[in-house]
Amino acid sequence: MPIDFAISQNAYFVIVTAILIALTVVFIRLILAATRALNAYADDRKLRTAMALDDLDEVSESQSNGVTATSKR
């Protein structure tokens, strides 16, 4: 095996390995970004649900006190 062939084969191996590592890092970062986006969406839905439940509590409390919800605000 000539020395030039061994050097070029090693260089090819290093380049391919670097590209594979870079693609793996990009893929992992995309997965993490998608996870963060889904968590933010879930938190937003939880917040909206909590706000809606608070509004329902205000309505039920005002009805039990004989006050309408519009006059309370």
C-alpha cells in the first residue's frame, strides 16, 4: 500500500467522521428545540386552562353571592 493512499484514506476517514458528528449534533439540537417548543405549548395550554377555571370560579362565587360577574369587575 503506497503512503499517499494511506494518507488519503485516513484523511477521508477523518472528514467523514467529522461530518457524521456534525450531523448528529445538529439532529440532537433539533430534537431539543422541538422538545422545548412542545413544553412551551403545553405550559401555555395549562395556563389557559387555569385562567378559564379561575374565571369559572369567579362566576360561581358571584352567583352564590347574588352578584353578577359583570358587576364584580
